[in-house]
Amino acid sequence: MKILRYYLTGAFFLFDLMTCWAQYQEPIQARAFPEKNTPEHTFKFRPDKLKDTIISLFTIENQIKDSILSEIFIDALLKDRNFPCVFKAETSKDTLFSKEYFSMPNTKNDIFLGTLGQLWFSKYYFSKDHPLEFISNYIVKLDKANDSMTKVIVEAYHPQVVNGMDCCGLHGPYSRYTPVAPTSIEEYTLLEFIASKLGDTTLAPIKLPKD
């Protein structure tokens, strides 16, 4: 009986130790960023034509070879291969990953850009001396300016950072995802990508936080 008690005590101690090890949270720190980007631009395209064109731009081939996207959206797990995060464009008629979003009112004309769970290192959110992993989906909104021009606005949808571990899920410890405010960096990068593919060179250079 005494041996069993010692065994159980040791087992509980080990479990507590593993739980403490698995549960930790890193502080979220934002870099100085006094003037953020404005991720909107008016293009000389009709809304109906521009929507189809933007959707066609987000092929895997277009994205993985693009220097604008790879500058920001580097997959954390494949950083040594310089492999960018890839977005999947969906509409209200194609809701494999965007059903929740398109169930909301006033969204049927939008484009949903899903990350498929891929992460990248944030240029804005840090913890101590290292960048936090960041993830978000993005929404492209198209507003008719006139018969031949369309304003495009890019918004973040559910941005989060990974800032620790929690315990325990079905398969053990899992990453702690914490909601954060949009940065404007990723949104503007996506707008730059769209503009570059449309041959529009009038966007101002992207603004980034100070080191």
C-alpha cells in the first residue's frame, strides 16, 4: 500500500510538472508604429470585372513566386525554404472555409482570403526579443466609385498571435492563440500584390514599424 501511495504521489507530481511546463504564456508587445498603412485604393476597373480578376490572381503559382507577398507572408515552419503563405480566394458562392463569414449580412460581394492555417512571423507583434507567429484571414471589399472605377479595401478577419502553450488537448499540449488588433501591414501587402498584378504603380511604399 505504501509503495502504491509513493507511486501515485510521484505520478501526480510528474503530471503537475508536465502541466506547468506545457502551460505558459508569452507577453505580447507591439513595436512603435506611429503612422500605419491605409489599405485601400481606387482602381480603374468596373466592380464586376475587378472582382473576377482579383480572384484569378490568387493562384498558388502567382503567390509562391511573388516577392511582395514573400516579404511578409513567410511560412514559419518553412522559413528556411523561403516558402510564402498561400491564400485561397473564396466568394459567397464558394464557401469551403468561409461559410461563417458569408453567413453575415452585407458580405455577398466580398472576397474571402483564407490562410488555410498557415503562420508567418509578425513584423509588429513581439515577445521580448523575438517576433510572434501571426495568423489571420483577410477580406477584400469592393465599393463602386463610378461606372469605371472601384475602391478596394482590405481588412483583417480574426487576427491572432501564438504566444505560448496550453494543456491539454486530445493529443497533449497545444498552441495558445490570442486575438490581436490588425496591423495594416498584411492588409497593405495584399493590396500591393493586387495592384502589381493589375499594373498599377501608384501606391505609396508600405510603412513598417520601427525597430
